[in-house]
Amino acid sequence: MTVTVEKRGVTGKAAQAGHPRRPRDSYALFLLPGVLAFLAVIIVPFLMNTYVGFTDWQGVGSPDWTGLANYRELMDDSEFWASFRHSLFMVVAMAAVPTAVGLVLAAALFDYVGKHFGSRVTAVLRACFYLPQVLPIAVAGIVWSWILAPDNGSLNALLKAVGLSSWQQDWLGDPDIALYSVMGVMVWVQLGFPLVVFMAGLQRVDPQLYEAAELDGAGWWRRFWHITLPQIRPEIYVVLTWCTIAALKVFGAVYVLTKGGPGGATDVPSYFSFTTFFEKTQVGYGAAISTVLTVIILALSLIGLRLQTREEDRS
Amino acid sequence: MLTARRRVVATAVLAAGALLLTSCGDSDSGSSGDGKTLKLWHYEAPNSAMGQAWNEAVKEFKATHPGVKVEFEEKGFEQIQKTAPMVLNSSDAPDVMEYNKGNATAGLLSKQGLLTDLTQEATARGWDKKLSASVRTTSMYDTNGVMGSGKWYGVPNYAEYTMVFYNKDLFKKYGIAEPKTFDELTAAMDKFVQNKVTPLANAGAEYPAQQYLYQLALSKADRAWVDSYELYKGKTDFHDAAWTYAAETYADWVKKGYISKTSSSTKAEDAGVSFLQGKAPVFFSGSWWYGRFVDEAKFDWGTFLWPDSNMTLGSGGNLWVVPKGAKNKELAYDFIDITMSKKIQNLLGNKGGVPVAADASAITDPRSKALIDNFNTLSQRDGLAFYPDWPVPGFYDVLVSQTQKLITDSEKPDGYLDALQDAYDKGAPKQ
């Protein structure tokens, strides 16, 4: 209150004297739309979802308060845990592999292709890798389901054409292979994002470091390991955090490609939550799954941000 | 006088309140409730038999209700299916809407008090007389939302049933006669397999696979069995003779090559297209394909009911429901009445649909006549056995994922039936 009183006095005097108002107050107004949108779109639905997670509700009528019953059921739900295991596979496909491959590709494009073939070729290749990120996932999913179709899919046709008929598979219909097929599609979808971020990061690395290393006789791999990697570590943290979150909440690709099948082999928590919520109309249980997923994603985000901040402080 | 900070906070609170009120509540989108606007939602494609019939019904409605505006919104099946409870709970509810029939859909909404009781209108306008008993089953729901008895909450204007579609040209090519019995059907399939043709179009990722399976069970079932399973009038044991026969026969058919081992990820559309392309000589599915096959098949084809079975999948079509919050209910009843009129029903029949109240002599198209004759045969022997996913919310997904396991041989029939029993017992109302 003291501050307010003092401030009122200052404001009054400043106004009388014709001084401009303090900028902090004016800036606060600019935050208002964002705060309101955040409240309406994130906080309120999140709180409502958390509340619904403690109830037994079919989506209409009055929800019955059941406390932790949904969470207890979740603990023993083998389908949920299976979907969560699939999520870990998705983290490999959407975060680990694209980050590792993206790093090597970005360094190769920046350090090798750029120098030998020019920036235009580099830009075209970068755009090609990024293209799947621009495509709506529904479109990409439908196209991939054609490619991977067992009888008339182009992948099997290609294998047959090159004499590898024995490699033909029911890519999305065989429970032993379907998850890996979806993972393959997700690597293709996701690769462009880390590549572009890493290439942007490489722009800020001092070229003299590379020149000095080259003069010292360091080969491409040594330069990559000792210069590129340490220099763009902040970007790596950002990409890993971002992609891990994307992997944990992946939904569209599973919905379009397999609908969680065959026999639940590609089910993931977000799709599991969706079917529980809308198909089984177990809204309370679906909300509990969403809440658990949100908490896990939040925790991972905080860990990622913390690691990133620590790295920035260290450097 | 407010400080700058307080002004910001106060504005924020007021704006947040306004925003929340706007997002949660009363955003009437124009229905006046004054008898001048009929707000109508349905999800039939404009070129389908039903789509064409409902368009004609709208014209008829406008002619008989001068000055009344029809606000039609074309929705998707999934769109209405997923959002209906929320929409019907709001002030944006339409006056009349097409909705899926069954316990987990219309039954659930009626139980929650979101639908208008149409019993009085059904009697007064004679809808109850026009619909046969098996078609009427999906119109009525008891206080627990279980179909078959209680009050009227919906009105179906058409019916649907499953049949065997077969490619006459392919049967001729391999010297196979049209099967009249189940043994002849399996003999025909053996012959196709010997000629390296997979006889049955199947789709493991969607409804066709489970419909084959349910049909196999129905061939060993009777009305009491169906009533136990669908209407909970008794205990359903998935290890009984009918279900066991169905699961074992289905798994056997995959082994024998009647059903492709690679059909676990295919969708209904793929199955229909493989029949249309002349790849699969037989497709067992519903009358909803009929019009499309008439339009697109480039070969001679025919249909027959599943041999040696009194029962098959089918029911009254989707329902017209009147939301509890509808503003112009009288107009909604008038519209439903028009869709039940001879004129619209005859049009529906001639466009390849299965009308429920048509004038038999007015159906002139021979294929449509055959379709309706088959339905009448089924109806007369009380042979409509509904669909396997109806009894329990979410059972469709269970059936899809478990039947996929039978196709890929990652589950044996016994385990398959255990999984169905488990899901059914969890979801069915406790007796």
C-alpha cells in the first residue's frame, strides 16, 4: 500500500509538471491481451480438466466426485502403461534420432555443402528437409498410409521392383512392425526442425575457430566433435526439449496412420485419452489421463529449461 | 481514483469475466424461437439417397411453411458424434438433428435429459404405425438409456442391413455358381483361393472385420441371444457356442486365405474399393454401399442375404432427434412428418435407400426393388440384429483392436473372446 500511495503522489506531481507517465505501467496494458488469452485458453481449461479428473462423468449431466479413483485405476491400467511405453519409442523417433541426424546433416550442409556447392544448394536442401514440417500431419499421414499399404503401397512395389520381395511387409498392419513404421514416418516429419535450428546456430559460431582447427590439421569429424557440438549446445537443449514434448503429445500421426492399432500396438497416451474421452465417454478418466500427461510434460519442460539455463550460466 | 496498476488489474478482471462469459455461455446464433426459423443439422452426403431425400423434404417444408426460413448446417458424422452432448447442452442446439442410434449415443443423450420426448407426437402423427417393430427398437429408450422400450426419443426414416455383394463376372470366370447355402459359399471361397484370389474384401482397421465376425455369430443365434447381448435381457457369455464358432471360424478363414492376413490395417473404404476394382469377388457389408456400387461398379454384380442365417446386422437408420433446448419444436415435428410422407419415402427408395414407409408399387428401379424386397424378407422374419459395437460405449474400438489381433494371429480365439468379455462386462449396465 505504501508503494501505491507514493506512486499516486509521484504520478500526480508528474502529471502536474507535464512529465510523461512511468513506462512500466503503460507496458502492463500491452500484456493484458496475452494474459487474458492465457487465462481463457490454458489456465481455465486446465483447472477444469483437473477437476473433471477427480470425477466420474459421461460428459453430460452432473459429474460425481470420486476423488483419486481415476488415478488409482490409471495405475493398474495396462493399456495406459503400454501407450506410455510407446511414447518413449516416440521420444526416440521424434527427439533423439532427429536431433542426432539433424546435427550431422546441419554440420555437413553448413561446413561441406555450403563451401563446395554454394549457399543456394544448401538453402534448397535445407528447404527439402524442412518441407515435412510445413505439410499438415493429416496430409502427410494419408500419403504415408498409401506408401506403406500392404498390397498396392509404393514401398512394397519398390521393394518388389528391385528384387527384394522378401522384404515386403504389412508395414502398418503387423503388430511387430507397425510402431517402427510410425516411428520412421515421424523421423521424416521431425528432421527438418532440428536441422534448421542447428543451421541457424552454426551461423553464430566464429569461423576463426574452424580455420584455426583446420590449420592444426583437425579433420571434419574432429571439428564437428570439438567445435560444432560445444558451440551449439544451447540449441541442442532447446531442440531436445521441444521435440520431446512434441513426442509425448503426438496424436495426429497415430490417428491418421493406425488409430492406435493393430491391436493397440501403436497406441499413445494422447490417443488413449481421446478414445477414452470421446468414444467410451469416460470423460473423468480421460481427463485424468490428460492431467497426468500434462504434469509429465510440464516436469520435462522444467528440467529442459533448467538444464538450458545452467548451460547458459556456465558459458 | 484508481492507480494505474489497479486500473490494469480491474480492466483485466472485467475483461476476463467478459471473455469467460462469452466463451461459456449464451451466444445465440440467431434462432429466434418465434416459429420463423427451422435450424436443421444432418450429415448425409448430398448425392446419397438420404441426402437427396432430405433436400426434397426441405423444399416441401418451405412450400408448406411460407415465411419460415430453414437454416441447414451440413455436419460430419464424427463432428456430431463427438460434440453432440456439449452442443445440446448449450443454447446453440438445432431444432432437429440427425443422430446415431443406439444405447451409447441416442440412449446416453436421452438418459441425460438432452432430448425431447417424442412419444405424444409419434402417436398423434402416426409414426408409430409406420415403423415395424424391429425398426422402432432404436427409437425408444428407457430411463437408463437402453433401447427397445420406454419413450420415443428419435424417429428413423430409413433402414439399413447387411448383405453379401458378389461380383458375378468373377464368379462366372472361375465357373462358380451363386451360393445358396453356407457350404456353397465356403466352397466358392475355396475355389477362389485355389485360383490365388482372396475372396473376401476385409478391413481390419474399421467396421467390416467385426461385422463378418458378428454375422458368423448371428448365424448360430436367435432373437433371445441378440436381446441378451444388445438389450441386456440376460447374461452374455462370449464363450458360448455362437461367439466361439464366430471367433474360431474367423481365425480359420484367415489361415485358409479367405481373408487376407494383410487386411489388419485396411479401412472400410479400401475394402469397398477392392470390390469395386474387381480384386475381391465378395464383400459382406451394408446397404449404405448399394448406391455407390450402382454408380461405380463396371461389372455385373448381385447381392444375397448371408446364407443359412435368420439374422443379419441391421436396424432402423439414424434418427431425427429434437434437442430438449430446441426453440422451434413444432417446426421440427412438421419436418420429421414430411420426411415420413409417401412422397419423400418413395424418392428415398428410388434413389437406392431403404425406406420404412414407402409405397411398394412406387419403387420403379429394379435394383432398388430387390434391395427393398430383401429388407422386407428380413423384417418379416424379425431378422435385424443391430450392430456388435452398440451395447457398450467404446466397444467399437475394442472390437477393432481385438479383431486385428485375430487377423495378425497375435491373439487366439479364446483370448480374443476373453478380451471382449472383459470390455463388455465393464461397460454394460449392471443387472
